[in-house]
Amino acid sequence: MQPLAMFREAEGVSLILERSAAEAAGFPVEAPMALITLNVYSALDGVGLTAAVSGALAGAGIACNMVAALHHDHVFVPVERAKEAVGILLALQAKAATAP
């Protein structure tokens, strides 16, 4: 089992796994999420990208969990809303590209 990410908290360990790996390990899959990788370089100390992305998705009522890595930011959204989320993020990207 190779987790995509792991985080240790006082209450225990959180793993981000592919659904098949979680099911094979016997972990409950309560709310399957789709992974959207933002193909834009974002510095780890950059300001605003997470707010813009999560705000745009929240405006449409789409829950998201953001994970910032060294080269890209990653957005996890409910599987059933993934296509809608991609559309919103593409519109956000287009708007940013035309901003002065």
C-alpha cells in the first residue's frame, strides 16, 4: 500500500489512498474524492492560490480539501462533482489569464 500522502495528528494517522488500495486494506471509504492536480507552479509560501481555488469551489457548494506539495497543489473534491469542479477551475484559470 503506497499512500499518496500521510499526516500524523495527535488522534492518529490520516492517509490519502487510491480507493482500490483503501478497500484492499479494509479501510472504510466514507466519501470518495477525486484528485485534481493544478498544473501551475505555486511556491509553498505563496499567497492566494488556495483561497482562490477553494473560494471558487465553495461558491458552487463543492467541498474541497487542498494539499500543497513542492511542485503542485492538489484539490480533492467529491467524485460526483469532479467534472463540475474542473469546469469551475478552468473558468478561474481563464479569468486569471485575462486579468491585467
